[in-house]
Amino acid sequence: MTQPSQQQIKQELVDAIRMLESAEYIDHNGHCSARRDANSFYINSGASVRGTLTAEDIVAVDLDGRPVDGSNVKPPLEFPIHAEVYRARPKINAVFHTHPQWSTYLTMTGVKQKVVYAQASLLGDMPVMDSPMSVNTREMGEKMVGVMGDKPVVMLKAHGVVAAAESILECFAYAAYVEENARRQYMAMQIGDPYEFSAEEQKLCQVKLRSPSLYKKTWDHYRSKIS
């Protein structure tokens, strides 16, 4: 299988960030990355405008946040979110940090996300890091990774969401699924107690929905909404 080029990886990150911004899952401070090698990764620059991002806004940095591509452009202050996931989990090749509304409403009020949406069965238990503070040091990044464990997502209380996966496509799907699940749960709570998928139902959903073609379908849906 042909490996994607540097330019292809950068463009995928650009598309992912622009789609997330268009869906209001990312605001002016969200960031996404893709592993470059064992000791470095690509990420959008801290100063970049997420809604008008281009491949020129994607920089390569090492796990300490130092540029490795000859650029002086700085990564986001919260680059340790990405660095510490890559450091701790060798199979992970993409990390997204979003600032979505619905998921954050739930963590702000201490309401645990339930699996109320079939695709959220792929996320399993969604642990919460009990701090709203910026994850901008290695120590904070390590703490976040400890809470996250081997899960695909971790919630940052009153702050946002971190998703991690083996590919940009899969990571994008997880970032979208966690927010759609939160939206449905929040809206249903205005009427009553939302139905939660049983453990057996979640297992059946996992078998059917853990599929690159369905991740691509999710990607294409959001991709159709940006110019």
C-alpha cells in the first residue's frame, strides 16, 4: 500500500480542521495533528485561522514542540496534548483537540456521556479529565494521557475533547461521533431520560460500524459542506 506523501498528509489535516470549524466543533483555538515519525508530528500553527487554513499553515515539530522543518512558526500552546499521546501510544497516528459545544455543556455540569447514538458505541467509556486548564505542559499532557488510557477519546472538563486514532480519517470520525452523541443526549434530556444502548447493543454496533468505508462516509458528509 502506497504511503501518503507529506503534502497529502498536510492537506488531509487542512480539510479535517476546516470541516470541524465549519461544523462548530473547533473554534479559533482548536488543533489537529498527524504523526510524521516516531519523534515528530504535523500540526496547524497556533496563529493560523482555522476557517481559512491552507497547507502552508501546517508545521512539523518534535515532541518538545520545536520546529523540524526549518520554519520559525510556532505550534499551538497545547501541543503537549499531541506530543504525549504520540509518546505514550505508538500505534496512534492522529490526534484532534476540539472545542465543541454539546460535549462541553455536559462536562461543565458533570453529566456523563451515555451511548445514545449508534456510532458512539465505537468510543466506549468516555473518561473525563477533571480540570478545565490548558494542557500546555508535558506534565499536564502526561496527566491527560493517564486519564485517557487506551480509549479513543477523553473529555476535558469545561474545555473540550481529545480524540486519537490510527489515521486522520478515523480520528475525524471519532471527533464527529462524540459531539453528535452529546448533542442527541443533551436535546433528549430536555424531554426526559435518554435511552442508553445496552452493552449487547453496543457490541453489535461495533461489529457493523468499525469500518474505514463508514469513516469515509462520515468524512465525505462533512467534506460536502465546505467549499
